[in-house]
Amino acid sequence: MGRLTSITRRQEEVLLLIAAGATNSQIHRRLGIAETTVENHIKELKYRLWVESRAFLAIVGYLHLMNSSVLGEEEAVLAGADTEES
């Protein structure tokens, strides 16, 4: 997971929300950013983490969450991802 050190905090938030199953629309509302910004973060995450699909991003995000030694902040990001309307 060494490549995760190259992502920004905002990209990490997007990654964790993807791992929680959030759509781009849900992410943009949750984080208060434009949907095109979410799309740009996803493109950059795919490039930086060397993955080709959103499904692989979700796996990487899930593994990052499971391996994190400080879960409190990540869990705060994920809180409400399931409750956002589709």
C-alpha cells in the first residue's frame, strides 16, 4: 500500500467513499465539491494507484481502511455514505 502515501487527503476521502459504495453524485454532495471534481479525483487515483477500474479502487480503499491503524477519521468519512440518497 506504499502508493497510498502519494495521494492527497481529499483523494483519500474519495477513495474511502468509493470503498463504501458511494456514487459520484453521493460523493460530491457528501464532500461539498463539484461532481466534475470527483471525476478528476477518481482519474488521478487510478493513475497514482495504478488501477484501471472503480471496482479496483473500491478494493484498494477497503484494504486501506482495514489496514489503517487510526480508524476513527476514516470511519467519520464513511459515516453517512450508506445513508446518502442514490
